[in-house]
Amino acid sequence: MHAEWEIVGKEGLIFFGKMSASISHEIKNILAIINENAGLLNDFTIMAEKGVPIAPERLKTISTKIAEQVKRADLIVKNMNLFAHSVDEQIQTITLHDLIEVVIKLSLRFAANRGVHLSQQPAVSPVHITSAPFLLQNLIWLCLDKTMDQVGIKKTVSIIAKSVHNGVMIKFAYAGTIGEKSVTFPSEQTAALLMLLKAELEINDEAGELILHLPASLVA
């Protein structure tokens, strides 16, 4: 067990850094767009001072673009806070759908770079799990990262979570072949997380599914 924690601890820092860097990139992009539109407003101010008439619609368009970016930034910061606070307590009772949603939103930039669409299927009923949120997010990301690698561009990875008789299940549906193309999955890091979370991994390329089986409570 000590060896697994050493692996997870080291790789967990890499995971946290990767996601933090991606968030930083997104916020930088938002600031660039806002700055660009602020520059346009300044140009219009100079034009107005020279007596050049400015159409209200042009000002409204800029205002709308800035408001959209502020809203986008607010959502990103919200997800960043949820992600950061996942390390506050080792074990928490969480709504699995919400945790998966955070991971998906953190992964959107990575998906866009690969031309892959991510989809979360709505839960029929809330699925609660008592587990280690940060470790679980790390494990979900590793599974998501692997399936995104395998499906190819213009394809979709769909994620659904539900309660089953012996715990909970997270299913990644994809079009591709993980088993045939990747003899290194699950990786050492994935295997360590599976052990610490008492989870099992099932890959069914024929059905196009990667399934995580987890206990409803890690402390049970």
C-alpha cells in the first residue's frame, strides 16, 4: 500500500499541475479577448472625441462579448475551486455526476485539441459515493485521456454513472480499440489508483466500453 501511495502522490502532482496549467491557459485566453474588446472601446472613444458618430449596435456587440467572457471565466473559476477543494479531505461523500462534470469541463481543452467530443449522459437518479474525490478525479481523467487517445477525431466519448447492486459504475463509451492498441493500459499509476480506491477496471472493445466498478463507500 505504501508503494501505491508513492506512485499516486508523485503522479497526482503532475495531474494537478496539468489541470491547473490548462485552466490558466483558458483564463489567459479570456483575458486576451476582453483586452481586445476593451481596445475597440478605446478606439470608439477616440473616434467620438473627434466627432465621428458611433452606432449603438457596435457598442452593444462589444459589451455582449465582454459579458460572455466574464461569464465563461466565472464558470472556469468555479470548476477550478471545486477541483482545488477536492484535496481538502481524503474521504468525502459526493454526488458522482457532479464530480464527473468537473473532470469533463477541465478536460474540454484537451478534447478540443484532439478533435474529440465529450458527452455526459444525464443521471436517472443521483448517484452518491463515499470516496477520495481527488484520487477519483485522477482515475476518471486517466480513463478519459486513454479513450480520447483511441477514438480518433470527430468522435465522441460518452460517460454515464449509475448505481449497481454492489456499488457504482462509471462507463466510458467510445469507438475504438483500447485493448488492441495499448498494452500499457492500465498504467502503473492507474493500477495504483484502482487499488487505493478498491476499484476494478473492465475493457470491452467489442462493445466499445471502458467500465470502472467502485464501492459505494470506501470506508465500508
